[in-house]
Amino acid sequence: MTGAGVEAVVFDYGGVLTTPVADSIAGWLESDGIDPDSFSRTLKAWLSSDAPPGTPVHRLETGELAPEEFGALLAAELVRHDGDPVVADGIVGRLFAGMRVEPAMFDLVDDLHALRVRTGLLSNSWGNTYPRARIAEAFDGIVISGEVGLRKPQPEIYRLALQRLGVAPEQAVFVDDAEPNLVGARAVGLRTVLHTDPAGTRAALAPLVPGLAEETIDG
């Protein structure tokens, strides 16, 4: 067992192992000429902690709603600056088009593996694509919401991720950039790290994993 009982670290994907999702969304809103307030209102209605069960986002994340169907529902709620209708076809792809893999986070995953710490991926999917070969190589356990019919912050999805890694909640740390998902993880006994940038997440994990450097060493 590693120091502090940490046997595994579970990572969110979008916004943690990638560049910020908010940056990609901002680029999409600008390129499609969409009023950002209309998107914010829709996202709050469908995704906030007090949103009713079964919103389009909930059903998309659990695989009950196809991305194309979700795109039509989303486009109908949005407003363009010029008053024209928002193009629904391909809207989810455009929303995530500016998101890129964050090399520093995959370096962190590699460093954890070198210290014999298991790594997991736990992601709420919006029907977007993942670099499948890369994540299969990097992670010991992968849980994608739309493939298992569960979504964060449901407790069952965290337990599934832990089961696939073969660890107890108190032996694992969960890293996410959304506080509601961390609340759900803590409810099942996981320690948590709020991700804001790669350096900050590495620094937060370093005291829990002996041998993990707080900064990457070039060359």
C-alpha cells in the first residue's frame, strides 16, 4: 500500500485530462454566433443541482438520449445574435471541437503508474469522442456514463469505478473540475481534489502519494 493509503486515483476526462471545456464552449458560441446567455440559461435549467430528474442532459449522459436528439433539443433553446435558427446538426461536435488532450495530465497518470498507483477514468459523456487507444493504455479502469447507464453524481457510478479498480473508497482519490461531482464522490467515501490546472492537481496529490514530484522534471 502506498503512503496515506492511496491505492488509486480516478480522473474525470473533460476539463481535467483535456484543456478547459469552458474555452471550447466559448469558441463554439462565438463561431456559431450564439448568445451566451441563452446557453447559460439552458445549461442551468438542465444541469444545476436543483434541476428535475430526467432533463435532456441527464438522459444524454446516461445514454438514453442520442446526441442527435439532444442536439435538436439544445438548438431549439438557443438564440443567435442575428436571429437565425441555430443549426442542430453536429452541434455537440462543434461544442467540443476546441477541446484538446492535456499532455501534463497524462504525464501525471504515467508518474502515478510508475509508483504502482492504479488509475481510473470516470467521465460523464455527452456523446463526444474519446481517444480510445490512449485512454485504454493509460487507465486501469474506465467508466463512461453513457456506456453504463449511470452518471455523476449518482453514487453507483463511483462504486462501479472503484470496483473496476479493485479498491475501497478510502483507498482512492477522485479528481474532477466540477464541485457537484466531488460532493457525490465524498458521499461514498472518496477523497477528492478539485482540478483547476495540472500543476495544482499534481501538488494536491503529491502529499498523498510518496515519491510523486510536485513538478514535472524536463528532460
